[in-house]
Amino acid sequence: MRFSGLLTFILLPVLCLEAKRPSGGTFEKYHAKSQTSAPMRLDDASYDELTATPRNHSVVVLLTALEARFGCQLCRDFQPEWDLLGRSWAKGDRHGDSRILLGTLDFADGKGTFQKLMLQTAPIFLLFPPTTGQNAKPDGQPIRYDFTAGPQSAEQVVGWISRYLPDGPKPAIRRPLNYVRIITVTTTLLGIVSFLSVAYPYILPVMQNRNLWAGISLITILLFTSGHMFNHIRKVPYVAGNGQGGISYFAGGFSNQFGMETQIVAAMYGTLAFATIALALRVPRMSDPKKQQLAVFIWGGVMFGMYSFLLSVFRIKNGGYPFHLPPF
């Protein structure tokens, strides 16, 4: 009798602890599995068990077709993001505070479910909200998400889940460090620094050359004042027919132009610029008076001819312009 009482006294705390333990519902069962394999790989039976009503938890299921024979490239492109989301969720929700389970149902493992849902495409998300408790929806119908905009990021999927299940914690996405990218960027930067340190004595005189920067500035000015950006924005034709079997190089009106027209105008401006530079800088340095006089006539004639041609082009653009300069 004393032995029975002593045994009862020893076993009583153990029995009380066992009585306090949860009975191990569907959520607890699959949440424990998700801690070792996230997102969970489902089949027809586990899918039906997870989505059965009534349920006091939410389920997000990715219905996909990963095998190459199905030819679903979108499924394979999105799978790394889904795996990242599953691992981040498992680490950030170890105690199941969100009451959300993530699972993957591949067509190879769930043909019956695909046929029951009459699905013809993949991948597809199905969000099953709880039918009891917080965020409950009594009808229990899933919310569907189709990948109409291509592969989504893990952050976008979390945003979609939060839209329909605003309450409860949502673990942050933890992306692994891209060591290849870090090494590549570091190696590239070190290579650039090494190259600049070795080539600095040779590059510095070139970078400080006034004629080089003057030439670059002049080319840039001619490029943009001739209408180069207008051609890229409007996608203008290079040339056009004149209606008489010939080619028209200039478009009438100030709101139209051709690609060839831009090049011709740039050439005219460049010629006028070089003629002005020659008269201002080169000719005064000539020691021979006769050669200097000849150079003045030559460059003056070039400027006169270019201005004459420029006015004739302006008259094509503006038909009412009354002035002209011979010989054009």
C-alpha cells in the first residue's frame, strides 16, 4: 500500500505535464516539419489535410511544375525566390506566431489536385485564409495569384500575403551574401586603382591638354546643336523621297528634320568653326605676308560660301524667309 502511494506521488507531476501538452493539431504538426524543410513539399494527401476546414491557420501553396518535361521555365526561374522565402520564414517564425504555413505542390506529386482544381497553367499561388480565429473567412475559398507579370521576388510575395493577412508578424527576407559579386567588384576596383597608379604619369598630360578638351567640347556642341537628340527622340527617317523620284535631304518646317539633314548641318557648323579658329589663331602667326594674305582670302571665302549655303538651307526650312546670300 505504501509502495502504491509512493509510485502515485512520483508519477503525478509527469502526468500533469503530459496533460498540459497540446494535442498536436494540424498546424503544430506541419509547423514542426517546416522547421526542417521549408517550404514544405506536399502531395495530394498533405494538401487536402492542410487546406481542410475548419482550420485556424493560413496556408500559402505554390502549385508548380519543375520537371524539364513540362517545359515551365517560369516555374524554374521563380523557385529560388520561393525557397529563399521559405527558409527566411522558417528562421523568423520558429514559434509559429504568424499561423501561416508555406508549401509547394509539384505537378508530379499532386496530379489529382491539379485535375480537381482544373489548372492548365503554372506556377500559381493559392492563399487559404483561416476559417476560424483571427483573419477568418467562413467560406474558406482560396485567394489565387497568377504570375502574369513574370517571376516575382520574395519581397513581392510577402507583400501579397500581407495584403490579405495584415495581422500577425511577417518575417523579413534574409538574402545570402553574394560572394562572387563581392569578389568581382573588389578585384575590378583593385585593378582600376593599380592601372591608374601605373598609368598616371602618362594619362595626366593627356587629361590636361587644352586642345583635347577644346576638340571634345566643340564636337559635343556641334552634335547637339545640329539636332542629334531630336533624331533619337522622334526616330526620324534618314532621308525621304521628294515625290519626283529624287531624294529630299531637308525636311520643310522647324518641327521636322531628317537624319542626313542633321549631319549636313553639323558639317556646316564645323566648317564655320574651323574657319573662324584659323582666321583668329593660325593666320596671324604666319610670317610670310603673301601667304598670310592668301590664307585670309581662302578662309574668308570658305566662311562666305558656308554662310551662303546655311541661308539657303534656312530658306528650305522657312519658305517665307526673303533673304539669300549668293551663290546659293
